[in-house]
Amino acid sequence: MKKLLMVLMSLMLLVMAAGCGGSGEKKSAEQPKVLKVGTEPTFAPFEFQEKGSKEFVGFDMDLIRAIGKQLNMQVEIQNMGFDALIPALNAGNIDVAAAGMSITPDRQKAVDMSDPYYVSGLTIVVNKDNNAIKGLKDLEGKGIAVQIGTTGADKAAKVKGSKVKTFNTNAEVFLELKNKGVDAVIIDKPVAEYYLVQGGKDTAKLVGETMEAESYGFSVKKDSKLTPQINKALSDLKKNGEYDKIYEKWFGKKAAAK
Ligand code: ARG
């Protein structure tokens, strides 16, 4: 009899313990999961920090936050070097890179990239008093500043005899041009345009044609379940007008191509 009681009691304890585990699980399922986002925030108006602020702002930041909301996930953004983003994805330190990252075949070998969310291209920036450089051909043998790991860096490396200087941030890239440490910068056109509007036009100007039509996508670890989820959220945001709202906020005009 005593033995039976013991067995019954331990059974009850087991059931109670299982019950606790169950409710604990339920609780964590209700809480939104965290979406760990990596970015390199010297790329206004896509991702940047206002002077004296740690907050990440910009088109990509608003868009990834809206995607997180669609997915019922809590977005946490962290700052890292542009060339550290893909290694961080592959190491599982971040879930998504939101960094104005152009969709290229090379990157698609290393990571999955979402559907495109912005159509971009590269441009050349020179000092205002430079009348010798009018296009890519004139960059031969010249000094070019670029951000490390970018498509601008690839482009500069392909220019015959170019002396390429790579920097971690675009703040340093533009400063190097201003200080005449290089003859030109190769960078994404919307970022160059924003730089000029924000005061850069006092010393710098754009030259030549827009090069390399490139589209930006969010990067995710290869074969992650997140890629289709992000694509679905992105397409929902394009349909429900949210994407247009964010686009107009940062570019002051309607999106031509999405
Ligand atoms: N679109 C270019 C690329 O993919 C430059 C991106 C730089 N982005 C940044 N957040 N700094 O290489």
C-alpha cells in the first residue's frame, strides 16, 4: 500500500513538472522572437546614425523594422564592419544583413539574398575643382577611395593602374577625397547624392554616367527559412502601401521601381 502511494505521488509530481514545462514553453512562444540584424551605418540615407545618437536610422532600417513587425519578431540592430557582415551571417551571429547590399552572383554563392528592394548603381565623386575626370576612363592610374568589401571597391580595382585606398567607413572615404588624398571616390549613387545635399556639394561633385545597375537585397544565411519569410513580408509591405511610405520618407518621391 505504502509503495503504491509512493508511485502515485511521484506520478503526480511528474505530471506537475510536465505541466510547468508546458506553460513555460507557451509563454516563450507568445513573446516575439528576436531578429538579429547587422548593418554598417555610414551609408546614408539607407543606414546611419545622427550626430550624437546611437539610434540606427534610414530607409533600410525602417524597412527591416517593418519586416520584423510583419514576422512578429523583435528587431535588434548591431553595428559592424561592412566586410564582417557575411562572415557574421555564416557564423550565426546575426540573422540578417541590412546594409544596402547589392545582389551579386559572388555574394549569392556565400549567402542567400532576398528579393530586391531598391534599384541602385555606382557613381564617381571628385573634388569640385577637378575638371580632368569626367568618367571611368579618366580614372586610369588615379587614386580612388572606396569602402572595403563593396561593389565600388571591385569596380575601382578593375580600373587600369588605379591606386585604390580602402576604408572601413564612408565617412573616411569622403574625408580622404576632401583632403585630396585621392582623386576620386566610387560609391553608390544615392549615397553620393545624399552626401552632396548634406553639405558635400561645397567641395565635391558627381561625374560620369551611373555605372552597374545594382539592386539591394537583405542577406540571410544559406538555406535559412528566413529568406522566404522576408520575401513574403517585403511583398506584403509593397502591396499594403507601407513600402511606399518608407520610400517617400527617405527619398521624397514615389518609388519608380520596386
Ligand atoms: N551597395 C554596395 C555593395 O553592396 C555598397 C554597400 C555599402 N553599405 C554600407 N552599409 N556601408 O557593395
